[in-house]
Amino acid sequence: CTKVWRALPRQPFVLFPQVFPANWWGFLYKLAHPGAPLVWMCQEPSAFIHSRAWLRALPGGLSKWFAHLLNPLLKLLDVRLARTADRVLANSLATKREACRVYGYDPDRVLLCYPGVNTAAFHAAATVTRGNQVVTVGRLTRFKNVDVIIRAVHLLAGTVSGGVTLRVDRFQSRRS
């Protein structure tokens, strides 16, 4: 903790934490320094704390048992710490609604701030054939419910002329 305190600038600044655990570090700093302005970019309420689906998706054993045991305390801490934010930015209307529900925020305190996309840099190549597509990008974990997408594609197969092709690509991230 001492290294974190020393690394922060001494002149006025705005704390801008995002996902866990950065948001908790920001909230804790705010508690110790009430005058420091804190704007939290809420991507979603912490899924591993507030989502029953996440807890159900954990593999059995000791870690699942501990997660269930600690969950009420983590919820209490997360809600208490999140209330220290001076302003909250939500990346979607659904996130805003969920943040207001989970943290008890007044909707006027939470501003919408959709993520920007540079469409000049990110667009379909001219050679890409356009058509009906369902695209998902994410980690293949039980919590992501990819099985629901696979079932949906199966159901669509009988209703779309020409059928439906399911393609799964695996990309490995390179870590330096």
C-alpha cells in the first residue's frame, strides 16, 4: 500500500478506477482522502461478487465453498466502497440500471458513457460477405453461457434458408 500512496501525484487529480480490483483501490484511497474526486467507470457490478450465475459456474471444491462463504462479506464491502464515488459512468443503459439496483445509486448520479469505436480503423473488409451473423468474442467459460448461443444457432438452422454454419475460432493471447 505504501508504494501505491507514494506513486500517486501530490497535485490535484481525479481518481478514475474501472474494474476490480482497481475500483476498490480507488474507493479505499477516497475513504482515506475524502477531498480527492473519484469518477468510477462501471463496466458492470463485479460479477464474481454480485452474480449467482458466476458462483454457480465455479468448479466444485474448496474454492467454491470459500467463494460462497465470503460472498455476503464481499457484497457488503463492494456496495459500501462503491458509494464513495463522486460520479459513476456506465458503459450502457443495462449497466446503469444494474449499478443503480446493486449499489442503490440515484439514476441521476450515473451518467451513460458508451465506449467509442473508431469506425475508420475497425470495419469489415470489402471482401467480407455480409449476411445474417451472430458473433461473440469471449472466454469459453461456463459463466459466459456460450452454450446458449450454440443452442440458438441450432434453433435458427431450421428457420434460415440455406442453413446456418457454426464456426468456432480459437485465438491464443500472447503474453510478454
